[in-house]
Amino acid sequence: MIFPFIWSILTSFMTLSESLQFPPTVFPNSWEFTNYKDVWNALPFGSFFINTGIMIIVRVVFSVLFSAMAGYAFARIKIRGMNLLFLIVLLPMMVPSQIFILPQYLLMSKLGLTNTVTALIIPGIASTFGTFLMRQFFMSVPEEIEEAAILDGCNYGQMFIKVMLPLAKVPMISVAIFTALFAWKDLMWPLIINMSPDKMPLSSGLALLQGQFTTNYPQLMAGSIIATVPMLILYFIFQKQFIQGIASTGSKE
């Protein structure tokens, strides 16, 4: 599993001729650190990081908020047809995500948002998976907690904000991490909706290094490593919360 990642690191320090020779070499003969400098100067990485950061922050905030609200409603509000409605919400998880690209593009085009950072954000502000994750957590919370809050005079809104959200920190962090990860590696949608390099995130920006006839693989690998490091740091910081969130969802106490 880790071998391709190690291979990409080693390739990022090779010359172009070394990366293309056959049989392939594992370790570079001379370590070319200039690949990182060249790829940084060749692409507007500053704009890539800013666009990616804006996209991730906005998506995470709205996705966590909407997922928590919808998950709580599906778990606790008992009205006729709620299970059917929840099934409809889950339908996007059961089909390939590529089928939504055309209607999303037409919608962004009608709104005049093509080739903007806003177009990167809107399709990801609601998360079906996040809604499912939060619903599973709220279903595991004992109903006695809500009954005590009702006796204290709380309505649904107060109960959600003052009681449920403080209990849901771990799954909310999990939703945030998943949303950030999905946004970080999203490639097809940014390539389709934005054409200007200064409006692209890291994923589609790196695709500019892929030439039609030739590709400088050492520079491509160097750019990929630059794009990977921030997400690795994020994972190591929230590793404990990530594992706890996955382990706790779906369980009943």
C-alpha cells in the first residue's frame, strides 16, 4: 500500500531521463532537489493553496452544520414518511457521483458561476455521508437525555444546540475530516468547472503538469508530494478523533 507513495518520493528526486529508463531504477543516481523548486515556480501554488483552503473551510463548516441538523431530525423527529425521506437522501450514495456532473455544471452555468471559486464550493456544502453518520450517532444517544431537557423547558432548537451538539463533537470532527479529504482530492469537478489556473485548487492544478505528448514525471511527483503534505499533517493531528468517530457511529448503548 505504501510502496507507490515511496516510489513517488524517490521519483521526485530523479532526473527526467532516470524516471523514463527501462528497467526502472528505484533510487536516483544523483538527488535532484531542484525539481521541487522548478515545479513551485512553474505553477501558481500560492493560488492553488488559497483556493483549496477556501473551498475546504466553507465546505467543512456548512457540511458539518447541515449534516448535524439533518442527522438529528432524521434520528429524533417522528413524522409520517420520515424513513422514506431518509432513503431518498441516501440515494446519491448508491449511484456513481459522475452522473451529477452535468446537472451541476448546467446549474453553475445558469447562475453565472463557472470559472469561480464559488463553483468549487456549492456542490459540496451538503454531505449525504455526513447526514448518515450524524443520524447514526444521534440514534445511539439515550432518549432520557432529551426527556430531561424537555422537563427543563427546552424546545427542539435549544435541545439541539445546548445538549446534542456538545455530545456530538467526535462525529462532527469525523464529518469535517471526511469532507476536507473529499474536497482535497476532488479532481473531475474542478477540471470541468474552472479553466483559469488562478481559480483552480491543488488537485486540478497538478493536472496541468500532465502534458499531451510528454510529461516531466519527477516534477509531477514533486508537485504531488507538495500537495500531499498538508493533508498528512491534518490526519496526524486529528488521528485520534478520526478513529473514535468511525468506531462510535452505528453503535447502540
